[in-house]
Amino acid sequence: MHALPTSLLARLAKLTPAQLARLTPTERADLGAALRGHEIAVAAQSFRSFLESPHYCGLSPSPMVAAIADASEGRRPTTIDDATAERYFGCALDELPRFPRRCVAVQAGGRGGKTSRLLAPKALHAAWTVPLPTLEPKEHAVALIVSSELVFARQALSFCAGYVEKSPVLRAALVGDPGADSLTLRRPDGKLVDVRVRAAGARGKGGRAFTLVGAFLDEACFFFDESGVVNDREIVRACSPRIVPGGQLWMVSTPWIE
């Protein structure tokens, strides 16, 4: 599935009803398939369109979720005004960075959709789109979801599995059945990427030893190891060098207020 060249789209747009009527059934089918492939490819080009497209997550994100998705990729949000941007981002819309962020942090209250509508869809988007030119045949890259406890990480994975199930594109790319701790997608470029979950462990062990298209830390304010030591920095240190160019580190959490 590839986006069609702009010049070809312009030529297709100029076809008259009479010219379209002269197409054979095979030509119409081929044209329809090419346009559908173009639509699917374009929908994956930004996180927000991936969220909204019926080919992928099919969500209707809130204005703030859509704004976070845009801002994370250096796009000017179109769903909020300057006053809202000042309140939540700390600056006006025109002052937001105009390049994708390597690290994205989101702090929000419970039931705000930060895991189901940001972290889980972004893990899938990264798995589907981050370039992997050096990945070896049969090697799996990983979109790694880390949470304070494995049960919470598995909940995030269940959101991913749900989106894959309802997406005709991602469902067709699923390799086998989703497991308790991972699911695997075969991308259009043939690359294999796992969405995999881990609990935050001592010395950042949950994030080591993988080629990462992204790391997604859920409830990062509550990361403690088995001895009760705060270990969020260790997880970040372990994951960051393993994220390939074009990937991101996302940290989402409710605030720790005690």
C-alpha cells in the first residue's frame, strides 16, 4: 500500500464522467484498489489520522487528545485555541515545536483516555510506520509498553489487540493470535514488529535487549522496583538508546500526589 503520486491524483481528478463510464470493470476495480491503497497509506502518515481513520483505530478523539497527537509530531494543533494551549502546553499554539519530539510526556487524571486513546494507539502507529532499514530478516523489532505492574501493561496491550481486531488493515497483518504479553504485525514492507509488554524492573531490565520502534511507559509516576525504589529514570535510560531514529519515548501517567 503506497500513496499515489500527486501528479497521478491530479490526472485522475480530471477524468470526466464519460471517460469513467468507458472504463472496463477490471480497470474500475484496479483504480478502486489503487485509490483505497492510497487512502490507507495517507491515513498512516500522521498519528492523528491513524487515530481517526476507519482503516486503523477509527476513533473520534477529544480536542485535547487530537491536539496532543498533532503536537507530538510537530504539527500545529487545529482542535484547540491559544487559551487552551496556554493552559495545557504552557505556550501559545504558534510557540509549540515544529518538529517531532523524541520524548512525549502526558500527565492527566484517571479515566482521561491517556492509555486507551494515546499510548496504546501510538504503540501501534509506531509499530506500523517507524522506518526499520537495518532490521535483519526474521528479526523482530518491538514497540515496548512498560507499566508499573504487568497487569496494567497487559491492559494496554488489550487496547492494542482491540484496535487490531476492528481494523481491516491491521487485522490482515496480524501474525498468529495475540498472546498475553505480545502481538505481532507483519508490515507492508515485510518487517515484523511485536507490540510487547513488560513490568518496570530493577536497573531498567524491562527495557533492555530490544530494537525498539518506541517505548511507551504507562503510569510512569508509579514506577518502583521490587524493593520499592523509584526506577523510572532507569527505565528511560535503558530504553532511550535502543529506540531507532524516528521512534519516540512516550510517558503517560496520573500524577503522584502523596
